[in-house]
Amino acid sequence: MSANSFGSLSKLQVGGKSYDIYRLDAVEGSARLPYSLKVLLENLLRTEDGANVTAEHIRALAQWDAKAKPSKEIQFTPARVIMQDFTGVPCVVDLATMREAVRDLGGDPTKINPLAPAEMVIDHSVIVEYFGSPQAFERNVQVEYERNKERYQFLRWGQTAFDEFKVVPPGTGIVHQVNIEHLARVVFDRDGVAYPDTCVGTDSHTTMENGIGVLGWGVGGIEAEAAMLGQPISMLIPRVVGFKLTGELPAGTTATDLVLTITEMLREHGVVGKFVEFYGEGVHALPLANRATIGNMSPEFGSTCAIFPIDDETLNYLRLTGRSDEQVALVEAYAKEQGMWLDPSVEPEFSEYLELDLSTVVPSLAGPKRPQDRISLSDAKQTWRRDVQNYVKVALGPADEASAESFPASDSPAVGHDGAGDKPRHVDANGSGRPHKPVPVTLEDGTSFELDHGHVAVAAITSCTNTSNPYVMIGAALLAKKAVEKGLTRKPWVKTSLAPGSQVVTDYYERAGLTPYLDKIGFNLVGYGCTTCIGNTGPLQPEISKAVNDNDLAVTAVLSGNRNFEGRISPDVKMNYLASPPLVIAYALAGTMDIDILNDPIAEGTDGPVYLRDIWPAAEEVAEIVESSIGKEMFTKDYADVFKGDERWRGLDIPTGDLFEWDDASTYVRKAPYFDGMGAEPEPVSDIHGARVLAKLGDSVTTDHISPAGSIKAGTPAAQYLQDNGVAVKDFNSYGSRRGNHEVMIRGTFANIRLRNQLLDDVEGGYTRDFTQEGAPQAFIYDAAQNYAAQGTPLVVLAGKEYGSGSSRDWAAKGTALLGVRAVIAQSYERIHRSNLIGLGVLPLQFKEGDSAESLGLTGTETFDITGVTALNEGGVPSEVAVKADGKEFTVDVRIDTPGEADYYRNGGILQYVLRNLIRK
């Protein structure tokens, strides 16, 4: 490595070994920067090349104006890329396709190769088909391999064909936990140069690594592919929100309660596109696991990252998780030498400031459909009764009106009782109450019960957010132990599951002797993966599903996940609540949300009523078991051969060669279409004429609404395609597992069962009006898009605020582009989806402040012309373009925010841009 224009290259001696480092103090102004910007500054110093990264970029960052609106573009080069299999398979498909495209353009296909470490953890494919038995884990894994054999063979090929690409096989853990426990370096040592570990990932919760001081965030799969190929990520120097923590968490609260509180605060404050950095004396009171939990949920509050600087707690965690003494010493020495060590007495300069006294945090839930909708546990029953009115028609009865102060009168569709007992009642069309009777259900094994609104149908200890945290996981197991000792078990209508983030969790459960108690109440191990958090809940028992759907019951799910969007968890469940693992178990024991869980008995035990306080473990008890049950040797053992896999993995037949041999009969992996007909030079950018609206959408439309996700429903275009290709209904699998097949994914785009396309009245699902047909009848979105394509008609999407929030699903953009959508016009965007649209050649446009489709009188039935886009051909980026929709004319902002993004758009996408550059070189 050579010195840059600042002469910042010097030596760092650690334990007798010498490292080259790029000193931050060589740049004037660096000392005042927040930790996160110091990491970015080092990145620029190390990658300065006079072209992508110049001395001017470095000075701009060092002289950062904390209060200014972001306007300075820099090029960030992450040290590595991490993927999970749902988003990772398309990445490998695209890389394999790019090799063929390079060959076709006369280049060397082996030049398509990761230039930095790229690691994938297979964690998104296991589905909870089986639960509540000792055989659940083995049976779920067996089904996983049967369903995903083609994908896994393809990934094993990729591991042999590409350099610097490694795969962590199924059944190991969740990507983010494996990352912080093993893969994250915190400080890299590569070719004798020491530098901060930075990592982008194809999953939005990559930010979990922020908890150990690693700067990174979720990007779209296409952006990740470009990063793997050495393409820097174009970004504006961000605003940084300083979040000061003081005090300590009170007894009875958990990291989940804390992160739901922070999510609520930051969503209200507004941090989309900003960095969040934690500081203050309260940080020292947070165990590393709690920091990781907060970092993990950065996408839920909308920030790019949510980072904690390095301190002694970071080092202790690295030692615990089996990092070498040499590595820990390097992290400490580097952080202190570069001014990156957390000093609680020093307040860096921030753009904005927030503060939370940890002692004010109370036990909480979030729901029923957004993670930022925090509910104090003491208000959970009343809040459920208020919110259920949006899902079913039930009315308050006299007995409960006094206790539900905000509830409508009994002639309004709100939750209530008949005054005689604890039974809700329906309301007929004229508002008069008619008794609602719970639905009798008899399961196959003869178990009988009555099912009602609010009953908990799914209780899942799941997700990277909480199953990585030993305090909440031990707390849950201790609660299970106390419940068993009092004679409690789950209610028979609750589908229970335990899916830890890594094998270390089950190791410490075994050492603490807690596994039998979890098994006893139905929380048997079902797999090491994301499961319910990403919608891999599996089917409810048929009798329960039938009762729910035949009677339109608003049953609930309680999960320890990070997302509870509509339609995500289960097609049978309307209301979803996020909770800590101990509360997940408590609600499984109670069986209903219609309970004051702090004051009512949750169940009848062998010696009478049992209250939550009777079984809630003390903080000291949890800490004692965490201390005595978790050791370094667990991590060392479980990660010793982490890329090797079990006999199933090693026994897979794999193809060989630098180019993949595509199987035309495969319904899982198909050659990507993005480079079909691509020339060595891009075509000029054109304006958009004669476009029709494919979908008119409201606020908070998430990537879950847009991207194909969850199970593939019979009768849909995707199901029809699979059946036409000989796939039986039982083998449909999930959309996520078929992300390597664009034919399936196009057909599932905008097909979420809860999507509300305002072109139609009171219709949910993947439907639109097809204006190619007389009378513009209702049609599947995919079918209508094909008809528009046959006529050569471009498409647009109209949307409200926070368009594309949620996971960094690249298929939300890929599917949009492949359906023929040329532009999206929204009131505002979430960061990742806006970037992904540009990366697929879709133009993101934004209504002017105060404008919306409604205020402009747009119905979605108009024909659109968008002019001024061709200004991009002149090298710049127009700030706005003109839109004409029949008789209405207005201007919208162009949300291509950086020159780098403009280059991607001119080339038809980021991969085309990278590919053409490789050919030129």
C-alpha cells in the first residue's frame, strides 16, 4: 500500500507484530467526527485513487458540517459483503449470468469474481412444517433439503467456482448472529494493513454488526454484487444523530422493551437516510447483546445504521465468542490509536441529538402491524380491543365500557362484550349487537376447544433480533421452567416454535438444564433460521385454519421478531405483535391477547390461578445462569468447521466448471434476463410517453407488499406457472426459496394478499385494472403487465409516503422493472428501495412537498407523459421533470441523488454499468 496525498500511512506495533495503518490525525478536523464518520474517513484515506476517491472527498468528510443538508458525494468501499440465501441466490445467479455476458462480449468470464470476502449464511429456507415434538427439528431439516436441493447444489457450485466466496450451510444459524459471533473482524488485517471492518449485506438487518462497532448496513442484492466486484457504493455524507443513553434498565424489562422504545422514538424523530450513533454513560450499562439488538432494528426506525463505538464490552464479547488473543489486541490497539475508543465523557459533534434515560423503559409490545407502534404491556388488552375494530365487527358491551375509555359506543365496530361474560359480540349492518359465539374446533388427535377473536394462533421465539441475546433467551427458558413447575402448558390452538440464532443457544440451554422445560410446553427446537420472522411460519393445523377463515376470526401472532407487517407472518393471522421471548411464552400459555397479562391470571395451574409475576424470572437469576452457562469453548466448538456442513450438505452432487450449466427444466434456478441483448455501449436515456398506471398505492407500502414473499398461493399466476411446469401444489415452496427463478418472481410481484391497489374498490391482493381490455376489468397485476408489454405500453406506479420501507428486498425492484414499470412517483421513499429502483433502471420520482396523487386529483386512470428525463444524456441530473396526466400537468423531483446513481441509470442498471466497465478494462 502506498501513502496518499495526506501522508497518513504509518506503522502500528501490536504484540511484536507491525501493521500499516492510515492515520486519521493526518487529516485536519478528524478528531471532532463521530465514530461512524471516522470509519468512513479511514475508508477514503485507504482507497484514495485520484478518480473515484480524491483528496477533495477526504477534506469534505473531515470538514463535515453537522447541520448541513447532505450534498457531498463520497465513494464507500466496504471490506466485505455478507448474504443470506434468499437474497444471496439471485446474487450468485446474476454473477453466473454475468460470466456468460462477459464471454459473449469477448471478455474473460473468470474476471467476474468477488474481489473482497463474500460470505453467505443459509438461514431463510427452513419452514416450520413440524412443531411441538422432539422430532420437529430433524423433520423440518429433511423437508428443507428435499425442497431446496437444486438451490443448494447451485450454491455449492458457486463456492467452488468463485474465489473469496464461502457458504455457511443450513442448520448453522441466522446470518446476523453468525456474523457477530464469528465472521465479523471488527478490525481487518489484510496484506499487512490494519483497517476497520466494514460490511454491507443483502439483508436489511446487517446493521446488527453495528453493535460491535462494525459499520455496515443492508443494500440491495444488485448493489452487493457490485461491491463484490470492487465497485464502491456511492453515498452522500450523512447527517449523524447522536443518541445519548443514561441510567440503567429497571428490573422486569428486557432488551426487546428497550429497542421497541428506541424504535418508537426514532420513527417519531425521523432518521431515514441518517446514521444513528449511541454514546453516554448509559452505553456502559448495556451488555453487548443488547447493543446488537438495537443495531439489528435500525431498519425498523429507518436509519442507515445504528452504531456503538468500540469499548471494553466489545473486547469482552470478542474474547467470549472465540476470537484470538492477537485479534482482540489488534482491535483494542487500533481503536485507541485512531481515536475510535468510546469515551463516555466526550460528546462528539452530531447533527441532531436525542436522549433516553434507560430507567424509564417499561415492558412493551409492538403491533398489530408496524414495529414502531409500541404498546405498554399494561395497555395491551385495551389496545387490542381498540385495534381489532379494523379487522372484524365487534362492539363494546356495558360491562367493559368503563374500562375502555377511548372505545367507541356500542353501535360502532369496536371490541367489546355482551355484559354477561367475557365474549365479544358482532354488530350487524344496522349497528345492533348480535351475540358472537366462539367457534368450536376439534383437532385430529381429539383435542377440542373454542376459538375466538384475539386468540394467539402463533407464538414464535424467532429472528436475529432476540434469539442472539442470551439474557432474553435464558429469561424465556426460566419462565418456561417456572410455568412447568406450576403445571402450565401452551394452549392447544397455539403453534409454538423455537428457532435460535445459532447452535450456541441450544448449547447453553443444555448446559443450564433448561431444554426439557421448553420442550414440555411445546417450544421444541424447529430449526436454526429465521422461520416465522420472515413468514416461514408454516401452515396452521388444518382444523384451526378452516375455523379462522370460515368465521373471519381475527386471531393473533406473538413473535420475538423485528417485523410484523400485514400478511407477513401467516395468511391466516391478521394481527401480529412483537414481544420479548419471555412474553412470547407467556402469551402462548394465556392463549389470547384479550387479557390484562400483568394483572389477570394467565392460566390455571395445579394449585390454582397463575399470574405472570409468579413465573417471571428475576434479573439476578437470569444473569447468574448467563454467567455460568456460556463459555468461549461453545463458540470455538460450534464454529470450528463452520463452512463444512453436515453429511447432507457434503453429499450434494455439484456441477463443475467456470460457467454454470443451466437446466431449462429447473423451477428454482434460471439464467437471469438482465443482460439479454445488452451492447457494449448503453442506449440514450429516453422520456416516458403513453404510460399507464399499474398500481396506485397508499402510505407505508413496504417491500413485503411489493416483493414476492411467503407461500405461493394456488390459483395465482406463480402457482399456474409452477403447475404448468409439473410442480405439485405440495411442492410449491415459498417465493423466497425460488428467488433464483425470475419467472416465478415476476408473477409474485405486487401479489401480497394485503396489498390495496386504489385502482380497485375494497379489493386486497395482487390485482389491478387492465386498461388494455374494454371496460378495464379487474385482472392479476402480472397478467395486465403482460398485456401492456404486448402493446408496448410503459407503466408507472403511484404511491404515498415511505414507499419501499422494510427489508432490503432486491426483488421488490427487480420485479417492478421486469413487469415493465419505467417510473415510480411517490411522496417519499425508504433509502434501500429507492437505490434498488435506480439499480434496475427504474426512475424514482417524488411529488413536490405538499403534493400527492390525491391533492393533484390523480385517479390512476390517466395516461402519463414524463418529459425532461433526457437531460441525463447531457451528463448532469435534472432536479425535476414534467408530468402530464391527461389534462393535469405538474412537476416532480428526480430522486437520483448522486452522480454515481446517474451513471447506473444511464446504463440501465448498476450491473450493466459494472459489466461494461469490466469489458473496457
